[in-house]
Amino acid sequence: MGVSRSGPAAVLAVDAGNSKTDVALIAADGTVLGTGRSGGFQPPRVGVEPAVDVLARAVAEAVEAAGLPRPRPGAPYAAQVSACLANADLPVEERRLADAIGARGWGAATEVRNDTFAILRAGLADTGPARGVAVVCGAGINCVGMLPDGRTARFPAVGRISGDWGGGAGLAEEAVWWAARAEDGRGGPTELARALPGHFGLGSMYELIEALHLGGAPQRRTHELVPVLFAVAAAGDPVASAIVDRQADEVVAMASVALGRLDLLGKATPVVLGGSVLAAGHPRLNRRVEAGLAERAPLARMSVIVAPPVLGAGLLGLDALGAPAGAREKLRAHFG
């Protein structure tokens, strides 16, 4: 199928995470015409329409940057909206969000996926069929896999009720838990009991607990403790090291299960790691993930993707339109 000419651009790519949204308008030849950025996409907290309003601000910025006003009222900006969204964890949520975004009239066609698919596509080669598995570890943790015939593997990934552990929020929570118990005697000693409150200029875990409970240190800042955890683990602290090792084992478990569901455990298959925790290059974490994959899926080819996920959303849009390989190459070159 050739690229449709239903709008001034071929693809309106959207990558929306919990903390920010990136949008790119992409021409049929892969040229980026304009980009935009807005805040986090959180429909469970604010509702679907207000969340889509956040996307609209980034879309408007990208359209202005591209200098591509709608040729007539209600006309689409692009042939294809390719939106990879946080909090689109279940297929029913993807459908609801596709309906809400489609109603805005930004594209002649709209496809919504969970944002982990953007990480996966960004990490796959642009030649040949799209086949692979991705694990993203940012604020949370998720994993998806895809085959050329359209089959996918995925997890609900909505927290502890769906069996999840880890991600930045989980790591910070676990570090605080062990540090609190170390200070009051319920657990063994760990340098975390000094390092975590020290990050906020506090002298004890009791002071940190009080600050978190009463708002002196907002809960939203607990993600700042993740680099502290990794630093303490790198210095050899056994408690911190055990937390990092557990995170690595969770990554391996998710990737291996996804590979198994797609009958890829015994085949040479890309396994793409992304998100702020995995892309940070923590040696202990990534070495253990690599070793675990080598044991459970010896032909898997692990890589870490640092390109912005909006690249993956754009590539998925170009894939859907049957764009030539050169367009994908140009788009990838733009995002480095």
C-alpha cells in the first residue's frame, strides 16, 4: 500500500508518557515537518477528554512549527495518527482512546497503542518484518512483543493487581522500605538508611518518613531516590544490590514470557530495553539482564534504545502507510 495523501503530512506521531507528550508531523518521505511538546498523559487521573486536551496542545505546537494549517475546516493534518500512549494498558483502553483522538479529526485514520510499542519499534531494524520484544522500565515496568503477522504479546501492567513489581516508583518504594527497617531495627543494616534522607538534606529515615507523610518532601519526588539506590548498590551495599538484582530478574521474566508466548525463545530475536531506568546504563542491572536472557533465551539479541519514543510512533505510522525504506531511514536520522 502506498502512502496516502489525505492530509498535508503523512503521519502525526504521538508519544505520550506520564510526565510529557511529544508530537511530530512527518512527511511521506520521512522529513519531520514540525514537533511539539506538552505535559503528561494521565486519563485515569483527569479523565479521557482532559487528557486528550493535553495531546491537543502538543499537536497545535507541531502544526504551528510545521506551518501546515488545515486546508479547510475539519480537514485532517495527516493521513495517519500513530499514537503510543501511557495508560493505554488494555485493548479496551486503546479502543476508547482511539475513538476520543479520532473525534478530534487530526488524521484520516487513527491507531492507538500502548507506549511500550514505540520503544519496541524504535529499537527494531527498518528492513524486514517487525519482530521482537521490548521491556520498558521508567516510572513503571511493561513489556510487549510483536510478530509480522500482527500477533502480539503483552501484559496488563497496571501495578500490583496485575502482578507487576519494579520500575522507578517500585524501586524507590522498596529502597525506602528497607532503609526504614534498617534504622528502627526491624531489618539489617544498609547504607540506604543514610543516603536516602541525605538526598533531601535530612539526617535520618524518621525525618524522611515524616516529610513524605506530611508533605515536606512531596511523594512525586521519590523518583529522585532511584539514582541514589543505584549508587549505593554500585558501592557494594548488599541490600541495595539485592533490590537492583530483583529488578533485573523482573525484566528477564517479562521478556522471556513474551518471547515464549510468541514462540521466539529458540529464535534469534531482538529484545529492546528502554525507559529511564534501563537506558541509564547501570552496569549491575544491565549485566544481570543480559546474563538472565542468555540463560533463558540464548539467541535473544539485547539492545538498549536511547532514541526518543516518538521515533517509534512515527515509524509505526510509516509502516501502516507502506512508506518506502528511505522514509524510515530519514526519520531515524532526524532523531539520531
